[in-house]
Amino acid sequence: MIAHCGLVPPRWVVEPQDARASEGMPRLSLHCHADGFPPPMVTWRRSSGRTPGDYHDIASHEHMQDLRIHSNGSLVFGRVQEDHEGFYLCEAGNGVGAGLSKVVYLTVNGTFDFR
């Protein structure tokens, strides 16, 4: 069998989607799974405001320690809190082509939300 040595730009396997969660929910995943060759590196960033833009790395903020990026690219919340609400940017790149990026919004319903 001949080894495949062609470079393949990233493509979505599971494209990120907006999500809703209730405050205190024990576990929530925002999925962001891409493949290609070489395998794409997935990074998650969060908007610092209530509008998309001005993103910062999630890993650099201690108050986000209940968040982790799973090996498949999903952003996993250990326990959903009200201040998790906001815009999140998933980027997947492997140096081939332009890479992928998608902005999603996480809505967190508070425990006393009567909308």
C-alpha cells in the first residue's frame, strides 16, 4: 500500500454551533472537530465583550479553569456558570490553506430566569 503524502487543508467534521445551557449544568461541550493532513490544531478563544471581536485565549485566564479543550477539539465546561455566556471562536489550522474559523454564542439561562 502506498502512503498518502499529500497535504490536505482542514475541513469540518463537526462544525461549532450556538448553544444554550442552564446555570449549574454539570457538563457542556461546544464541539469543534476538523480533519486534514497534517492533523489540524484546534484553538478556542473567547470574546471579552458582549459583541464578537477582541478575542483572547481561554487557557490564559484563571477564572476559566473549569474549561478544558478535549483532544477532539471540543471545549468542555465542567460546570456552567452565568459568566460563561458570550461569544467563542474556534479556529482549526494545519498550515495548509486558509484554515477554518467559526464564532458561536453560548446562552446561559440563570436559575431565576422567567423569560
